[in-house]
Amino acid sequence: MWGDLESELEAASKRRISKHERYARWISDENKRRQRRSAAPVNALKVGTPDYWSLDPRHDPYHVRARRKSIAHSMSKSMREGTYKPDRPAGYKIEKVGGGERLVSAFTIPDEVISRRVFASLMSKNAAKLSARAYAYRRDLSPHDAIDYISTEFMQSKRLFVAEFDFSKFFDTVTHDHINKTLRDLKIRMTDLERKIIDEFLRCPPAYTNAEEKLEAVGARKVGFAQGTSLSLFLANIAVAPLDRALEKMGVSFVRYADDTLIWSKDYSQLCSAVDRLHAESKFIGSDINEAKSEGIRLLVPEGQSNAEMERTSSVVFLGHKISQGSVRMKATAIEKIQTRVNHLLYTNLLMEPIGGSQELGRIGDLDSDYITYLWQLRRYLYGNLSENDLSKYMKHSVATIKFKGAMSYFPLVTHQGDLESLDSWIATRTWLALRKRASMLKPLVTSCPDMWDLGRDSLVAYEYYSTSAGEAIDLRLPSVRRISKVIEKAVQTHGISIMGPKGKVYNYIS
């Protein structure tokens, strides 16, 4: 199991280096785009590195790649002698959707290599011991599978009782006694070395965020475990496995993603018993129910139904989707995230330089080059690496076996056409208004104006430009969430939901 660590260190380093170099290329390209748009010198963006790279050289993938042979030798030696311990992780803070910040742990690359190996080994030997309704951190299941299961179940009944629950500070409060007991009760298959590595990761102190904190003397953890490494994903599923088994035995339907749990049943008393069991299990786990994010039991009824004998709802929100008995929709915050990105692209490409009085007028001729750049960037954001020609081809013929990318690949199961139409309409209106504002500022400065400046909204949406030099029409239509959604729907029908890309990424996007 512990052979060839050198190759794995190299692969892990290369993944991080590739990501950093893609970011550096984007910075370089963005600086060039900004300078092309501006007649004045621009403040160039700088290529940076994560702050925690400087806190320990083993976070730096360039360092690890260069010294992988000696690092692998040291790792193998500690494994043979039973002295391996992960180093205290560095940490960085990210904003939480509901406000506040979350501290994410970043283990060194060698420690993450060990963690990934143990995670893969434990999952390959014990996947059958985990509930089929636990969808987090699984290689065989994805968040999309959870949404698919919920929507299918909801369509089967006109009235259901539903309950949504979230644990409070789950990773920080789970007791080690509970995890160890569950490992024994489930008879988790593992070697003595894997057992020892689990113990060492459990005891690993909380993350530090700067050089001063790194020097502070910190004792081993007594409760909780670091969030941000592969092994912690396995431990999170283990911690809640007894609850999953209890719910299965009670006969209620449920899905769980990490510490988010959705339960439903046609039988109110059955659901009440399940909720009581959930609260009881939370005490064993050591993590209280987050009452602010847990709405309790409600009656799920069709949209538009007003009469009900208790608190009702027409939908539930789970993993960035709003699911009802008749449709799957995008969560409001997911739509807002797309709108924020569109507004950013409009401002940087069309409005920033005219407002600042620094527009490079050579960019404007028969076509507005900055508008075309906006279209390309918007298309890449929504479609990934697909073109309008690709979409047309896939709608007419079979869809190739490709991994879809772009923002809409996170929502392959959305069925509510009204939401997609509204989002398309919003994008069209915002684009048209931004282009009108750009035209009003620049028309006095140019001798001739591009045709697109004077188009109405609907004409702009479907705009094509005939290039005399190329002898063909150039497709300058606005990208459409409806068009890409139709292609994605066809791809899912043909190849299944797994075509939507790496498992777990959707949660990163919508959470």
C-alpha cells in the first residue's frame, strides 16, 4: 500500500502546479485584455500564491516536486517505524453563505497524499457499510444523484411531511469516542497502520493562520477533526452512519450530504419519531442541531395549494436546488451568483473604460471588439469549452461522451423552464442596457458606430454579422442558459448523470 510514494507526491504537486499556472495565465491574459481596452496605462494584476505556502515549504508544490525523492524516503521510513504523525495544518478563511467565516484546514502535500491513500483504501473496503442515501464524499454517488432521488420521490405523492436539519459546527464538535465506537460497531475493515493514522489525524491540532500562531504550543484535539483533507471526509460519513441506519430501519425516506439531512414520509407520526431519533443521535455525535438552519416538520403540498392543517411549504431547498413535487429549480442564491458574474463581465468589458475616460477607440469599428470579448467570456462561463456550433450539432445529432463544464453543468436536473427563461431575459436586458450606456458615452468620440449599438434588445439577442473578408456570417448571438440546458438534458438522457464532471464540485459551487 505504501509503495511508490514518490510518484504520488509528484502527481499531487503537478495538480497544484497546473492549477496555479492556469491562474497565472489567466492573470496574464486579463492584463492584456485590460490594456487592449484602455488608451491609458492600467494597473496590472499581480500573480500571487496562497499565503499558507510560505508558512511551510511542504505546502509549496514546486518545493515538494523538486524534493519528492527525499520526502518520499522520509515518509516511508516513518510508516515502517510506526512514527508517522501529520503536521499541524495551516488554515485559511472563506466567507460562509449565511454570513461569517469558515476556517478551512490545509494539510501539507505529503500529509494529504497519506490521507488520500487511506481514504481510498477505507472506501474500497467499506463502501457497502455506508448508507446508499449518504451522498457526500463518495466515488460511486454524487450530489446530483441526491437531487435526482429526491425529485423522483416527491413526484410520487401529492402530500408529504418533510423535515430539514443541519448540525451545528459539525466538524468541530464530533466526539472521538463516538467515532471510535462507530468504527468498532460497523466493523470497519482497516489495517493496524490505518487505524493508527486515523487516530493521529483525529488528534491533529486546529489549524494556524500565520507564523505567530504556528509557534504557539497547542495540545492534541479532544473533540472534532480538521476539515479539508480526504480522510476527514470518510470520518464525517462514519460519524453519522448510525443515524443513517436508524432512519433506514424506521422506514422513512431521507438523503444526507455531510451534516445536511432531509427526511420525508407520508406518515406524520413516523416522521416525528425519526426527528426524535435525529435529536437523540445528535447527542451521541456531540454536535447539536442548528436550529437557525433547521425548519422542522412541514407539510409539502403542490404549488398554489393554500389549505393545509399545519405549516406548509411547496418546496425544499437542498444542495443549491429548490425541489417541489412538480419541478426542480435553481436556488435563488445560485441564480444570484450567475447574475453577479454577468454584471462583472459587463462592467469590465463594456463600461469600465468609457466611465474612466480611457477607452481605446481603435477597438471600435464595424464591430465592437470589447462586446465580442464579453460574448466569448460569457459563453465560456455558461457553456465551458462548447461553442454555439457545438450546441447546434449536439441538438441535431447524438451528444458526445464529454465532461460538461461551465456554470450550467452544475444544474443538469433543473426542469423549471420559467426560471431559465427569466434568467435568459435578465441577461439579455442587462446586456442591452449596458451596451446602450456604452454607446451613449462613446458615440460623440467616434466617426462611425457598430450596428450592434443601435439594435433593439431582441435583435441583439439573435445578432449575426456578415464578414465580407471571411465571406460568411459570424454568430454573435447572446449565450443562452436554455440552449445549454437542453443539450445537457439530452446528454444526461444518453449517458447518465456522471457525465456532469467530478463528484463533489457542485457542492463547492452552490454552497
